[in-house]
Amino acid sequence: MSQDLKDRAIAYLRHLENREWAEARAMCSERATVWHNDGKGDSTIEENISGMKAQIEPIRSMRYDITRQFAQPGEVLQQHVVNVVMKDGALFRVDAAVYFRFEGGRITRIEEYASLPRGEAT
């Protein structure tokens, strides 16, 4: 079961990369919540996905490169780097650790600890 949950966490991120918002949302429970270390507190999954949609226009591509994953029943903890390529050619990396909680195979909680974006020379 833990490999299945790891695969589900990755599938969720791949949907975000591909701007497949409805597919990402469908992987979450009705009452799924999201927390980021930005000081804003919890948000609903709808608010989180809407926020991503609102910020995606200047982005050409983004890729979640998973560094490591750990799983136990109902939970996945992973470290990844989000590599972002902007339409103007700028490159950014965001280092993050993310916790996923699952119930019934669906995501019920996401907690993301992310660094500030770091630019790369083009």
C-alpha cells in the first residue's frame, strides 16, 4: 500500500505540472486542506488549485523532481525540487518538503514547506 500512496502523490504532482486541474482535484477528498509555510494558514484544495491557476500564465513549464519519499500507512513525506521555466526564459528552483495524508486512497491533507524561489543564470 505504501508504494501505491507514493505513486498517488507523484500522480497528483504530474497533474499539476500538466495543468490538469480537474484531475488533480479529483485525487483529493471533498474536505482536503492545504497548508504552506507562508503564514497564511490552511486553505481548501479549491483555493490552492485556484491560486496555482492564477499564477501559471507566465510559466512555460514546471517539473517536480522528487529527491526522496518515505511512506507509512496513510501518509507520504517527500522532498522535491520544483524546476520552473518562465516564458521569458528565466529559470527558478524551489526546494520543498511535502507531507500528504490519505484516507480511502484520496488526499485529505497537504503540508508544504518550501524555500523562496532561487533564480538560475540563463
